[in-house]
Amino acid sequence: MYLQHFGLNEFPFGITPDTSFVFSAQGHQEALNTLLVALQCGEGFVKITGEVGTGKTLLCRRLLQTLGDGAVTAYLPNPNLEPQTLLLALAEELRIDDAANLDQYHLLRRINRALLDFARSGKRVVLCIDEAQAMPLDTLEALRLVSNLETEKRKLIQIVLFGQPELDEKLANPVVRQLLQRITFHQRLQGLDREEIALYLQHRMRVAGYRGEPLFSPGALRALRRATGGTPRLINVLAHKSLMSAFGEGRQVVKFQHVKGAAQDTEGARSAGWW
């Protein structure tokens, strides 16, 4: 496709979260700092929300990488589970081998015993749940019971919820009000501003091997801002299509009309405006 034309080693604008392309936008860095401070303080629940495509999954992966070997981490990418199944998934992530045939009461006790073992060895346990807005209310309540596991000094497990704004609506339900009261740190991810969009594009192009002058014209940048609202995933989609369009015309610079055509061809994108 356009790799050789623009001097690239790989595609710069994939939509799969890839930590090798991480761009430290202000909002993302603030959210990561909030997570690290909250976990260092021993908080039981932390919540990160943001619209579709704002980079919640990438932030989750950054957090897991940052924690590294200093913590025991568990990751649940699809929490739309019944309470018993959620506990079994957590047990599997914690490498508990003898949990398969236990009822919920004994399963909680077995998880508690494993968490106590980690605490005695000086290990923190962090559970990251992606797409948390998909969790049923009774599963959220089971999660609260897990968070009750603690010693006199500290929580045995810390839980980070990543979800779309619908998660806030679900947590406003009186049924899970006890869980809501335990969320002491919360951050809302926003889109990139105009200056960050330009830096974001240049950063991803450099990581992909590009070494020339900025490829996206000022008009293309304004169109990207209008069409995407700064949402990184949409920026990636439109930037990829715009590069394809510029390559098809044999051009070395992405112009306004390339982004406009890409926006018209992409569901979820807004109008790129007029030039």
C-alpha cells in the first residue's frame, strides 16, 4: 500500500491498542498519574471513564506495564459475567488451581486465602476491569464483596474500573450505592486538542519510521479536529484513509480534501467542515 511511498516501516495508525505507539497526551498522563497515586495510597476502588475510542484500553495496558513485577496483576477484558463466573475468572487470573468446583461462599474464602498469601509475601494485588459498564448489577455487588477482603492495615486487592460514561449511570443505581461510596479517585478521559493532534500524528509517523517533514497540512489538521473531536481511534481511522487517498493521487502531503473524503466514508465521524 502506501508504506514505501511515505518511507514507513509499518502502518502508523492501527486501531488495535499498541503500547509501542504510546503518546503521552496531557489527559492520559494525568490519568496514569492518578492511578499510580491511588494504588500507592492503597485505595480499594479507582474509576476511569471516557467515550468510545479515547484510549481507555491503552491506558489500562500502560498501567499494567508500569506496575510490572512490583505487583500481582489480574486483567478482565470482558466483565459481562454472572457473579460466580466473575469470581472464577479472578481465581484463574490469580492462578488458583483448586477453585473450579467451589460454591460462591467457599470461592470467596479461597480467593481471600490467596490474597493473604500475596500480602504476606509483600505483593500488592491489582485487578483491572475493562469495559466495566457491561457488568450486571449483581456482578458489581459481588465485586464489592471481593473488595471487602482486607487486613487491619490494608486492602488485599485494589480494583480499577475502566468504562464508558454509561458506567457512571450504572453506579448511580441505589442497588450498588455502597460500591459507589468506595470509589475515591476518578478521572475522565477527553479527546486531544488541536496542538496535541499535530504532535500525535507526528509521533506515530516517527515510530512507524517516517523521517520527513510533517505530512499533514494545517487544513488537514483542522479537518481532523472537526471530524473526530480529538478522539484518538477516529483520528487513526481518518489518518489511515487520508494517507491512502494521498498515495492514490501520488502526493507527499495530506490535504484537507483527503481528510474530508475520509470523514464522509467513516461512520461516527462528523463533518470535516468546509475549506
